[in-house]
Amino acid sequence: MINLVHVKINVDGQQEDAQLVCESSAVSIMFTRKNGYSKSYSDRNFYKCFGRVREDHPDILFLCKGSKINVHPSSMSSQMTLGLKAYELVLGKSAELADLVYIFDYEERDLTNKPKEQEEFFMQWIKSDKTSENLSDKA
């Protein structure tokens, strides 16, 4: 199955539209800009493919959830959605179904082109104390 996704990107302070052609049988993303530039990336899921796209283009800011520093898929979401859905994590809070986001939905805050930073946040989240969450809500 092939999905065409339109995303906003920011290049040198200018916003433009770009296309991501997501091909599920090959688990690949073809990144295409309006100037005709195009390049394909493959990996084990779309979240990983998108990470490779961003790493390869440090001068381009991708305005979507998959670029947000605190967005990371679980093993199950990676398997069930091929990495198209991931959790928007909050330190000290367990991830819930309501925290599941589509990685290509628009976002403009807390963005990074470095998947390593997302991985570091994920490790911080794992280590964060989630046992006392929502105690203030129950009082």
C-alpha cells in the first residue's frame, strides 16, 4: 500500500510543502521537495525511516509530531502501525492510548532532527518515576 503524505517543512525560515510517499510493502519513504529534489529511505518502520530523512537534512525542520523530541513509538505501536503512530510522552506519566499520535500530524514545538535526542528523552522517560502520577488529581 502507498500513502501520499503532505508535510510542512521550514527551510531557512521559509515554510514550504513537501511530500512523503510511504510504501508499506518495502517500508520506505520517498521524500520530495517542491524544487524537484527527491530521495528514498528504508528501515524497519516508518518512524525509523523518517528519522533517517531528518538526519540526512539537518537544514530542514519538519513540522510534524514525528520530529517532536518527546515522541517515540512503543514496540507494539511499531508493529501494529509500522511506526506511523507513536506516543507523545510526558516525564513522570505513563503513556496511555490518548497519547498516541500520527507521526505526520502538524507540530511546531520542541522539534529535533536528531533521532538520538528522541531516544535520550525516551530513556529519561523510562527512568522517570511514574508511580506517583495523578496523585494530585485524586486528592
